[in-house]
Amino acid sequence: MTEQTTERMTDSLDSGEVAADLKGKSQGALVRKRFFGHTGAIVSLVVLALVVILALTSVGIGGWHGWWKFRWTDTPPLQNGGRPTLSLFPFSLGEHPFGQDSVGRDYFAMTMRGTQISLLVTFVVGVIAAFVGVVFGALSGYFRGWVEAVLMRLTDMVIIIPVLLIGAVIGYNTKSGVVVLGLLLGLTYWTGMARLVRGDFLSLREREFVDAARLAGASDKRIIFKHILPNAVGVITVNTTLLMSSAILLETSLSYLNMGVKAPDTSLGLLISQNQAAFATRPWLFWWPGLFIVLICLCINFIGDGLRDAFDPRQRKISLRRMKETPREEIDNRLEGSLLAANVATLGGVRSGWEVDAPGGPLGETPGDEHR
């Protein structure tokens, strides 16, 4: 079986599956089915949920203490040189599973508190940047003209300044808390989202359903919110997850440079910065914050990959098992149908070429040569 034959057969099977999936299902149901069928995204979603639950319930939030016996500010006596007491075989947490820092603070409590702060900053940055980027991109892509010129020139002014430099200036001069830091970072991190949404709106505003809504008398507000924005939600959702993944790295970099979260509070980047001198003697002070940074970023990226596949029906995987389980007669019937369609399309192209070419046809034949 040739490669082209296999490709036609696979496309035919996929077309049949697509038709079966679309039958009697809404767009939301199809998106949910494709997302929950993405193994990596579901595993990442579960892992990220477990990390969030662990960080919130262990050391508590606000006035609630949590189930862990130490707070991130407690300084119990230093035990066993601050080494981790975590044991996998047999499993045991011990007194200080992640170890202790140089002054005796429990590193598990500090890592959980750092995870809370990093996730909070990431969430605030992602929400604010996505909102501002969608507003700028939607308005400039739909209205065009002077609105697009003003908004895009403002976007270009922010783009030319490095984000890390803007974040460093904001973080260095901000002492009002992590929420304010995330808000200010989000107000400078929206440019990529704005350009993507603008490009999507430029494409969607020329579609037939938008022309039909405009001819029916729909206002610009209704066209944007009821017709165009729902069709752009896939691009917005996927890029929001990617933006949040890069936002946690931005917060980590700023905290590492002592320009983000300030003591006595802590974050994952600040923990690495505070203990960089102990890398050779106590490496576990780097392991745990670094592990949670990598884990959170990977989970968010895999979730974004699953959302991309869910919102884009063209992102379909070829199932070899389905091909093997399909009866041979059905494969032959579908393959013959695809070949017949290809032949009809080819004959249609040749016939159109005969009609377009000069008198005498493509081979110099005159009408009536076929009767000679």
C-alpha cells in the first residue's frame, strides 16, 4: 500500500469520525470531548490542581493556619544540619521533609508559601494581561482606521521596551504587596495578546456571518461580543495559558534579582536567590523551589496544548488502532469514494482548462475533432 493510498484512507476514516462526532453535539460539547481526550492535558490539570491544593492547605492562607505544624516564619532549632527528613522507602515525612535553611526555618513551609505567592502573581498577571490585550486587539482589529493606528502605536511603544526591564523598574519601586506587583506587571505584559487578537479579528470581520449580522442591523457591540469574540475564544484561551507560563518565569527572574517579592514574604524565585551561596553545601535548598517552578510551567504548557487541540478541530491524531479495527470492506468503499472524488475533481479541472484555453483546445484540437 503506497503512502498516498494510506493518507487517503486515513483522511476518509477521519472524515467519517468527524461526521459522527459532530452529529447532535454542540460546539462546547465537542471542545470538552477533545480536551478530556488529551491525556497530557488531563494529567497536567490534575497535577496542577494537587499542587495548588497542597500549597493552600499545608501552610494555610490569611488567618487560617493549615495542617502543617510550622509556618514559614517559624525558626525551630536546627536539626541534623538542616538536611531533608523525607524518606520514600518506607515513606515518611519526618520533622522537616524539605530540610531547613541557615536560621532553622522549615523549608517545606517556605516552599509552599513561595508556591502560593508565585501562583498568585502568575494568575493576576495572566488575567490582567489577557483582558487588556483582548480589548486593545479587538478594538483595533474591528474598527481599523485611526482607532487601529492609535492603539497599535501604543502597543509598539510598549513592545520596544524589554519586559524584564519594565518589570524590574516596577518591582523595585513597588512595596504595596504581590497583588499590586501582579497588576502592574499585567499592565505591561499584554502586547503579544493584543497583536494575536487583532490578527484574528481582522480575519473574522471579513467572514460571511459578520456581513449577514451587519445587514440584519446588528450594532458593532453585538457583532463584537455575540459573533466575533466567541469565534476567537480559542486563540485567547490558548495564549492566556502560554502567557501565564511565561509570567511565572518573569516573576521568578524578578524575585531572583531582588526586584519582585520582598521579605519577610517569599516566592520560589526569592528562595533560590536567598540560598544561592549554599549551592555547593546544601543543594536541597535549590532542588525544591526549582522543582515546583518546572512542574508548574510544564503543567500550564501541557494544558495550553490540550486547549489548542480542543479548539482547533484540524488538530486530529491518526488512530492506527481504529484503522486496524475498521472492516476491510468499509476501508475499500471509503477509499474508492475518495479516489472517485479525486478523479472527478481532476476531470473538472481539465474541462475548465478546455473552456478557458483559446479556440482549438489545449492540444490544438478544434470543436468537432472528436467526431472525425
